[in-house]
Amino acid sequence: MENLVYIALFAPLAGSLFAALFGMSKKNIITGIVTSTLIFISFVASAILFSHVMTVGPVHVRMMDWIMAGDMLIPFGFLVDQISVTMMTVVTLVSTVVHIYSNGYMDHDKSFNRFFSYLSAFVFSMMVLVMSDNFLGLFIGWEGVGVCSWLLIGFWYHKEDVSREVNPSISPSWAANEAFIMNRIADLGMLVGIFILYWNVGSLQYDVVFAALPNLSDGILVAAAVALFIGAMGKSAQFPLHTWLTDAMEGPTPVSALIHAATMVTAGVFLVIRANPLYSMEAVHWVSYFIAALGTFVAVFAASMALVNRDLKRIIAFSTLSQLGYMFAAAGLGAYWIALFHLAAHAFFKALLFLGAGNVMHAMDGELDIFKMGGLKKVMRWTYLYMGVASLALSGIGIAGIGFAGYFSKDAIIEVAFNEHTYVLWTILVLTAGLTAFYSFRQVFLTFHGNERYHALGIHPHEMYGYVLVALSPLAILAVVAGFYKDWFEHFVTKLLPEYHMSEHTHHIAWILGLLVIAFAVGGIVLAYIKYNRGLKRNEKLERSFVYRLLSNQYYIPIFYEKTISKPYAALSRFSWGTVDQKVVDATVDGIGKFIKTTGDTTRKIQTGNLSDYLRWMAGGALLLVAIAFVAFKLSQGAH
Amino acid sequence: MIGLGHYLILSGILFSIGLVGVLRRKNLLMLFFATEIMLNAVNIAFAAISNHYHDMAGQMFAFFVIAVAASEVAVGLGLLVILYKKYGTLDLDAYTVMRG
Amino acid sequence: MVMIAFYFFAVLITLLFLVTVMSKNVLYAMTSLAAGMVLISGLFFILGADFLGAVQLIVYVGAVMALYSFAMMFFDMSKDVKEKNGSAATVFVLGGAIALMLVVVFSAPVIGQGVSSLYPEAAGATNPQAVGLVLFTKYLVPFEVAAVMLLVAMISGIILAGKKMDASLSTTEEEIPEMTQGGEK
């Protein structure tokens, strides 16, 4: 089993290094095939490990002693248990699909090989993140995915700012930097959390840390929980660090699907789930409650922005934010296994949704404004089907135990909110379910139904390659059937994660609650159908209203950040550069250099090459030394 | 009465004469002579101090100084011969080859 | 009596050494240096360091001065070094200052208080006996090292001066041009 762990972990790295060999050369289809194959091998290994964990139990390997300094001993080990094997399987499955998809999507890109190198490197980092058996390894993976995310968002770094009708003008390199910097802010919190744990426990191994938790004081527990959650907030783009996620859509679409929907952004949720013994402590219950409240807030906050957005990928990005909010709500309320279940289910249908969007984007020559699409279902039948299925899954459609993946996972979260008597959260989450359905189908109808507005742009859409569509099918199937495995999954992961049971009361009225959610979801779809099925009719009055503008400008938060943080910071930087650095620091350094140079120039004359002159200098020095010694001696005598 | 101070002052004066010779002369041979003067000046001081304290250590040092002076002359004169072969003169000013 | 002897020797030594330092003629300088050395041994006798005085006579006046005079035969002293003394003032000021400094230091009354004898003279022994006692007991190792040093110096002197001895120095400029490059400049 140990070998399988290493295969699952290092196959992506091997692929990445292989593709990197051809990084600067022309497109070479072999890199795509090799990396995809290696990721698939990693997936197979993960799947075998999954069955192994299910039948036998967790696998814990210790590869080497990594850091040994004084009393500090951090081994580099990997833990494959119920949580990590779930993540591994999901990550490698989605990655495999995305890799194959990218073969088609990046077909015409001149940096084809580089792309696969980055993408596989990302998968490797993600595997390190989920498989590590200690917080430091997790942090390494955490930073690794951050770097890969930066590389991939800024993949088209040569692109200039393009002003668009709907979005603020940003370039990929700008978006990449924004994502990276925002994550750094949060990572500081994460590091502080790790330090706090190490300082008080003396180890970073999960098992040791969690075993030592009851001995720690309440203040330390709260500080560690808060600091770690700050890290999770950054990676999972929770308010107020959420703006990078939508801007990250500047990257290639497969990247958005893999990193900014299915895997990396869920790392924050993974962290909270992984650290569940910490967040379950009585002392930190209000931190957990805050997590749930923040998650709920982000759910509705992001959903509201998605209502009016016109950018195909940004709508999906907002929906990702919203679903991450759901996951945090579940995790914060103590239903860790439900959060993990929603994480997995969401990975499948959100990746599918993104890749479908990629197909549309590919067909529309890079155009993303859904107001300029419409009627695409005639030419893109399969993509329409996939995106429809994914949207249904996202909206959580289903009834009486039969339905799409989102029906099972999201419903369970909403039920948890009711069960915990947090009715405010419950109300918001139900409402958000309706909003989710509305914006999902607004997007589907505007893209695929109605009048064909793209003719005006002179675009001739075409369906994606056949093998790409076939490669998407596993995701589509999982988006439909994943929910049926809920009970089985619960049985599997609750061996490790705390069980969560609905109270008797909730259990009785569960069907009413479910029906209510479905009613909201169906209501949203119907509303979207009525408004957008027959085509786009723009309502000028609505678009000028305050609420609409507030939403379409993302609550003016990006502008607010720009005005209050970026601009003053830039001014401060310019001041530091112009005044402090150039006039003070540089001048000082230059002055020292000039002084030494002048001194050297002047004293160079001493070196005449004539021994007599040297002897004179020596005699003068000797005289000086004797004089100093004598005076010092006299003074010391006077002192006694 | 002649005390230790007299000898030390004589020693100091002789040392300064030697120093002036070292500083002033350009003939390398003369530099060697001046060095000998300085060494002898120091020997006088050693012998005087030895006498003053009735201690043999001063004389011992004077012996070793003489031994060092003899070695110095042997090696130094050898070097002088080579220098003379190379430059054809003993003038210090002629050796100015490392001007900065 | 001692006072007369001291001043006699002191004045003569000073004058002779001044001649050594100031004289233009190397031969005069060497002669006056040798004479000064002899007189210094007189000072040693006054100070009761008989053996040291004898060594001074044998080593300095006998060996070292002989070495100098032989060495001078290597050099062509017919070509007198024309010395250019750029700044005589600097030299005399420096020399005078150091002399003054030393005089001040030595005449300072506090020096030497509380010094106790490290190796007292053996009672009743003559000076050479006392020297022998100390030199071959306390200073045996330095003595041997000094002996080795003298041996090394002798060998190195032979090697340095003896190389290419067959080449005639007085005719170097004509016959061995590659060895006289510096002298031409």
C-alpha cells in the first residue's frame, strides 16, 4: 500500500517535470498525453487506496525525517485516511478530466507544454496538501497550490488590460498578483495558527496535536482556531478576502474548473474538516458559530452578485463562492461529514459547469458576455446537456430521495441549519437556494435558449472535439448519481469524522423542509424561464436602479479596496521609493561609496613604491603608538 | 653617579640616530648599518637593566639579539647580492616598481 | 671614575654613529660603525656584563663587520650611490621626536618600580659562570633554537649569494644583459 501512496503522490510531479522539459519548445502533444496518463495513474492509485481504506483502514507512511533542529522533529509523512482519501480521489478524478479536456481546449495555444507542466505541478501540490500528516506539510502544499494558482491565473501574462462593457478592466497578470497577495495576507494567519499550535504542543503531527488539545487553555484554543480559519478564509475566498476569486477567471478555463472551483478553493473547507477536533472543542464554539454565520453570509452575498452578472465564468465563480459558504456553514455547525460530502459533490458538478462554459467560450472565440449569446443549444447539443445537468445539480433539484447530487448535499446542510435551531441561518440558506437556481438557469437560458444574438458579432460557434465531450461524461454521471451514495459515504467517513444526527423532531419534518427548498429552487428556475427563455429583453429602468448597480458593481467592494488600500499603498510606495529610498537610503549608500573612493584616491599617493617613504610612515606610526601608550600609561597611573 | 636613566637615555639617543639613518639613507648597505646601530642601542638598554636589577634575563636577551643580528646580516647580505645582480645598484630609489 | 668612563664612551659612540649615519662614503661609515661597536663593548664591561662584552667584540666586530667588508667586495663601490634626500626635515623631525619621546619615557621616575628579579645573579659566581648557569638551564631551548636559526641563516646566505657565483658581477652589464634590466632604468 505504501508504494501506492507514493505513486498517487509523485505521478503528477513526474508528469510536471516531464512537461517542463519541453516548457519552452513548440506544442508537443506528447506532453499532454503523458501528463494526462500519469494523472490517471494517480487517480487509479487513489481509487485503490480508497477501497483499501474502506476495507482495511488508514495508511500512514513516514517518508523521511524532514526537519531536525534541537528538540524540533518534523517527519515528512503521509496519512491516507477517510478524509484525505476522499479528497485524493476527487482531486485526481477532476484533474484527469481537466487534463484530457485541456488537450482539446489548449489546442491552439503556443505555450501548450508549459500549461501542462503547471497543471500537473498544481495536482502534486494539492496531493501534498491533502495527504500530509502534519500541519507543516499541509502548509507546504498550501503554498504550492498558491504558487501554481498564481502561475496559471497569469498564464496569459502577455495579455494587456482589456476594457469590457461589463467588467472592470483587468489583465491576467494583475489578477494573478491579486490572488497571490490576498492569499499571502491570509497565509500569515495560517502560519500564526501553526506557530501557536507548535509553541503549545511541541509537535505538528495531527494525531499528537489533536490528542493534546484538551490540555490547552481556552485562550490558546480560540487563538489557534481563529488564526487557522483566517488562512482558510483566504484560500476559500471568504468575505472580505473574496474579490480575487472572480478576478481569477482571467486564467484559462480548465484552470478555473480545476483550481478555482473543484479543488484549491475547497482547501479552506478541508482545513476546517481536518482540524475538526479543534473546532469541536467547547471553548471555541463561538468561533465555529462565526464560521457558520460567515459561510451563510457569503452564500447569499455571492449569490446576489451572481444574479446580475453578465460574464459567463464570473457567474459560475460567484456560485462557487456561494457553495463554499454552504460548506463552511455545515462545517461551522459541526456537520463535518456533510461539508465534506458537499465538497465532493460540488467538485463534480462545478467542474462540469466550468468545462461546459469553457466549451462555450471556445465556440464563441473567447466571448464571455451572456447577453451576446443565446440559442446555442442548436449547435452545442452535448454542452447544453452537460451544463443543464450541472445546473440542475447545483440548484439541488430532486424529490423524495431521488435527485441530482446537489439535492442531497445542499439539502442536508439546510437541514442541519434547522436542526441547530439557527433559524436565521436556515432562512438565509433556503433563500439562497432559490437565488442559486435562478442565476444558474438565467445563465443556461441566456446562453442556450432564445434568439441567436451572436450573429451580430459574426461568430460561427461549433461543438468541442468528440473526445473532450466523452471525457466530460464521468463528471456528468457523477453529478447525477453522486447523491445516491450519501448514506454509504456517511458510513465511510464517520469512522473518522464525528457523526451528526438530526434530532427526532427535525427528522419528522424533514420532508416539509426539503419540499420548501425544492419549491424555492423550482420557483427560481421557473422565474428564470419566464424572464429569459424567449430571449433577452433588457429592462433599462431596472438596470439603472440602485440595487442593480450595487450588485453589478459587486457592492462596490473592489472599488472600495482600490480606493482605500491599493491607491494609498501605491502612493506610500511611491513616496518610499522617491523620497525614502532614493534620497535617503541610496544617497547614504552612495555617500559611503564616494567617501571611500575619494579616500582611496587621495591616499593612493602614499604608495610610491619607495621603501624610504614607507619607512617614514612606519616611523611616524611608531612614534604615535609610543606616545599613545605613554599617555595612556600616565593616565592609568593618575587614576590609581 | 651614573644610574639606569643615563644608560637608557644614551640607548634612546643611539636608537634615534639609527632611525634617522634608516629613514635618511638611500643606500641599502647604509640601511643595514643603521639597523645594526639600533640593535646595539637596544642591547645597551638590556645590559643596563640587567645590571640594575641584578638579573641575568636582560643579558640573555642581549645574547639572543646578537644571534638574531648575525642571522639577519647573513640572510640580508645574501639578498643584497641578489638585488645588486638584478638591478646593478643598491639605490633604494631604483627599486620603485610597485608605485600605486 | 665610572662617570668619566661612561661619558667618554657615550660621547664617542654617539659621534661615531653620527658619522656612520651621515657619511657619504661607505668605507668611512663601516669603519666608524666598527669603532662604535668596540666602544659599546666597553660600556658592557662597565656594566659588569663581561661575557656580553666579549661576545660583542667577537661577533660584531669580528664576524659581522668582517661579513660586511667581504660583502662590500661584491658591490662595485666605485659607482657611488648618489643619494637624493628629498625631505631631510621630515627625517630629522621624526628622529628627534622619537629621541625626545624615548628620553621622556626613560626619565619618567615611575618606570620600573616594583620589579623583582626573575633570574638573580648567582652569588659568588663570575659573570661568565652566571651566564652559563642561566643560559644552559632556563634558556636551553631558546639557545638551541637560536643555534638552528643561525644554521638556517648560514645556509640561506650561502644559497642566496652563491647562486650563479660564476657569473662575474663587474661585467654583468655587458655580458648578462637579462640580469641588468633594472639597473638601466
